Amino acid sequence: MSAATAGTEGELLSLWVVPASQWVSTTTGRIATDGYSWMQAVHWVGGSGLYTPSQAHGPKWGPTTVVIAQEISALTECRPSVDYLARKLELSPRTVKYHLAMLREAGLLAYRYKGTRISGRVNRASEYERTIPQAFDEALGIRTIGEGLERRPVGIAEEGRKLIGKLAKKAARKVRRRRTQAAVSRRSRCTPMQGGTSTSSATGSTRSPSESKLASGEHQIPTPKSSSESGPRKLNRVGRRYQLAQQLLTQVPWLAGASRARLAWILRHVADAGWTVLEVQAIAEMGGPLTAGDVRRCSGMLGHRLKGVHQLYPTPVQRQRLVAHWQESRTAERARHDGYEGGLDGGTDRLAAKALAGLYQGMAAYSAHQAAKGLDDLTDADAAADMAAFLQTGALA
């Protein structure tokens, strides 16, 4: 069946393409050279009145059809997804399918590949070729060269020039879809930023000051506050977590090298509960002070030690006691450490004297053993003198 049916006087009576002719291999139209010339054919079909949709109870050809065609004409690859068009134009998928079917029936779209919807696989959109019906060329007297789908226009009859000029103006103009009453009512339910439910403009209700006040200078335009006057910005929950993480990285040496974002995620519960960096360090080091070499993965150990502590110490008073206990334990640890080092520094002579006394006593026993057997004493003479002096006075010679 042809894309158009001719009447007795040569006038085109109807324009309709059967499903079998809606493919690139079977269409009688030609491929549009660009989206602009294709939109000329779209406007011609809409204005000619020759096309009647096959769906008697479906939508009719109108602005929605033209708007969908405009989106299709702008595509580099003519593969319009139904979901994409519905989302972009705020239409239902069923409406988009109706109008795509009308564009195919009018000979303006021809399948290259039909989309698939198979369960368990990725859905694929249909791929089309933008085509210009043969009835369009015949009505405007457009001369073409070539055969079949690859025909190209080379001229136009004189009587068709005025009509092609009007179609060119329509193709260059952006058509906007009229919103339905339901869409308008949905948008009107939004509350304006000024407050209330009135949709009237706030500009119309603004009252200007009288000229007397302007002349006297009583009405002054308020100067905007600077950032310093308005005060520091208040951190939200996420900002507070990152702030606490940065404080820990700065203050706790064994956390050096940890990721700030990971620490912020680990600290989310205690940060939201209002913990300070000192309270977090106290709970993390309750087992004793740590160094970088003691911890293999510092963020993991911190997360293990902080697990559930925001519920164990829910009040600030409990956390203050925790910090006080931790500080006292650190002070005691430091005192024991200092005392150990001080004992080594202050008692070096006593330790050395004890060691030398043992050495010299051994040497004296060896010398006595050699003398009892009548053997020679092999100890050094100087060492023997030092030994004798040390055993008598308790001090080195």
C-alpha cells in the first residue's frame, strides 16, 4: 500500500503507512539530509490534514507530536528512548509511544532496528531513520535524483516555493507544548518562598516609601553585613565529623597518615554526640600511650576502640571523668618513666662499683689460688694494684 492515496483529480486524500512499510528496507520515503528539512516535512504533515491516526481513541496530531519531533530532530543518532522523551518532556510513556507510532504511520520515521524488552537483559531502544514521505515531494513539486531511500532533492517547482518558505519559518521556530490543567494544578500546589499559599507575585504588594521620608533621609537602604559581622558559619553534622577528624590528625601522632575521610566516617557517632578531640584520644589510649610503630592500621584500631562508646559514656560529666582518669594515668606513667631514667643517671657510680667489686674479688680469688699451688700470678700488675686499693677504700685508684 502506498504512503499516500490519490483521488480522482490528482489531489492527495490520505497519508498513512502500513506497519509492513515502516522499515528502512520497505519505506517509499527518502532519508532527510538534516533535522531542519525533516521538521519541514513534519509541519507539512500536520498542516495538510492528510494524516489520520489509526488509534481512534488515542491522542491526535498536535503540538505534543511536534515537540517530540523537535527532540528527535536534535539527536545525533536517531535512537529516542521512550523513558528519555517522557522524562524530558514531562509526558507519560504511553503518550510518547502513541506519538512515535503516529510519526511512523505518517512516513516520517522508519525502523532500522526495533527495540527489545526481554526479562533479565538490558532493554534496547528502537533505532530509526528520519524519512521524508514521497507525498511531500509530490505535493511541493520537489525534484530528486537517485533511487529509493538515498534520493536527494535537486530542485523545486515554482508553485511550491511559497509553501516551502512558510514551512522553513515553522521549522526554525521552537514549538512549546501547552501544559494540561492537571500539570498546572500540580505546579500551583508548590508553596512560594515568601510563605503562605498565595501564588500572586510579591512585587505587586510591595509598598514604596513616601517622598517625605525619602527626602528626610529616614528611609535608608540597609547595608549588607560582612562575613566578619555575621560570625563564623555553623557546621552541619558532616562538617563537624571532618573537623574532629582533622583535629585528631593534628593532635595524635600515631594517627599520622590516616585518611581524613575514613576517620570522619569512623568518628560519626561520637562527633554527632558532641565528643571533643581530648575525649576521643582518652578512650583510644586508655590501654596506654601508643606510637606509630605500635599500630599496623591506625584507623581500624581507632574504630575498634570507639565501637559503642557513645552509648557507654552518653553524658559530658562521664566523659570529663574519663579524661581526668586518663590524664592521671598518663602522669603516673610519666613519673615512673622519669624515675627509672633518674635512677640510672644518679646511681651510675654505685652500679659500676658493684660490678668492679665482683670483678676484683674474682681476680683476688684467682691470685690466691695460684699462690697456694706455687704457680705464677698471670694478672696484670696495674690491675692487681687497683684491686688492692679498691678493696681497702671502696673507691677506684
